[in-house]
Amino acid sequence: MRKIEKKSNYLDGWPTKNNELIKGDFFVTTVGAWSSEINDDYKNKIYPIRGQIIRYPKSEIKLDKILYSKNFYLLQRKCGSILAGSTIENVGFDKTVTAKAANELNEKAINLVPELRNFKPCKQWAGLRPGVKGNIPFIEQDNNYKNVYINSGHYRYGITMAPKSANEVLKLIEDK
Ligand SMILES: Cc1cc2nc3c(=O)[nH]c(=O)nc-3n(C[C@H](O)[C@H](O)[C@H](O)COP(=O)(O)OP(=O)(O)OC[C@H]3O[C@@H](n4cnc5c(N)ncnc54)[C@H](O)[C@@H]3O)c2cc1C
């Protein structure tokens, strides 16, 4: 989606990057860390926070629960592989993975489960969380367009909060 120009208080179509117009009665923007790129109102309010994570291959190690300590967690997927995450980095729109982060995560993982020292992480990746001050997402109507809403800024908890957040947006729209 492209940034919208605020020319009236009702939006009947949102332009895509391919210059198509997506028509609709209501629009909800859910572009996470990129929210300020399509709506100036969220400049410096929603910003990217990089999170890197590593994965260990399936092994004989069994975790019967998620282990958590000092902002760091280890969890086992059903397939047996173990995830160790994650970093919290204010580096802008940069999804690069770094050796420094891999080493730090590996060290923390070994501290929690020493047997992990026998395994090399087989994968590393990074994502950009939509950071917000105070950790409170924006679920609200646009300042200008009466039929545009935002549901963004869920920082570290967007997956957990998705069902409730979607309900909150729906309530706002239904109240109209
Ligand atoms: C390493 C890591 C671990 C995490 N672990 C957890 C966890 O265990 N539990 C949890 O609840 N949360 C977790 N999170 C946080 C969670 O991923 C986010 O809170 C969530 O993804 C935010 O959802 P969103 O839909 O707002 O944004 P996103 O998931 O970032 O989705 C936004 C989408 O919009 C697209 N987009 C951007 N600009 C445009 C545009 N102009 N037009 C169209 N599309 C666009 C992007 O490509 C992207 O696909 C984790 C995040 C990271 C990085």
C-alpha cells in the first residue's frame, strides 16, 4: 500500500504500490513497523525493533516447558528443534542477522541448558517488531478519514494479542 494523501474525511480506495486502487467501505492498516511509511501520524510513534533468533537441530534434548530467564527464552517445537531468542535491537529497518547476536544467544542458551553446547545452531533469522512507547498498541480510528483504522504497534506480543486486537478493531467499526 502507498501512503495516502489526506484530502477528505472519507477514503473510497487505497492505492497500492502497483498503482491499483483497492476499493472498500472500511480500511484497517496492519503494516506493523512500517506504519509510519503509509501514515505520517505514526512517525516516531511506531518504529522497528529488530529481533534475532537461532534454532538448534532436533536432538535427544527434551524440554517439557518453555524456559525463560532475563528476557531470554528457549522453546522446543513439536519437531524437536529448539529456538533461542531473541535480541532487542534499535537499528532501524535492517533485518540483517549478525554473528554477535548468534554468539550471545548461543551463550545464553548454554547457560540454561548446558547440553546445548554439543550442538551448533542450524538457522538464524531476524524480524522487525512494531515498537511503541509504553507497549500499548494503536487500535484506533484515523484522525482524518472516518472509515480508516489502525491495528498496529504490538511490539513483542502481536501473535498473542492478535485475536483480541482484531475484535477491538471490529468493535470500533461496528460502533459507527
Ligand atoms: C524474533 C521475534 C520473536 C517474536 N516472538 C513472538 C512471540 O512469541 N509471541 C508474540 O505474540 N509475538 C512475537 N513477536 C512479535 C510479533 O511477531 C509482532 O508483534 C507481530 O508480527 C506484529 O504483527 P503485525 O501484523 O502488526 O506486523 P507484521 O507481522 O510485521 O506484519 C506487517 C506486514 O505488513 C507488510 N507491509 C509493510 N509495509 C507495507 C505496505 N506499504 N503495503 C503492504 N504491506 C506492507 C510487511 O511486509 C509485513 O508482512 C516476535 C517478533 C520477533 C521479531
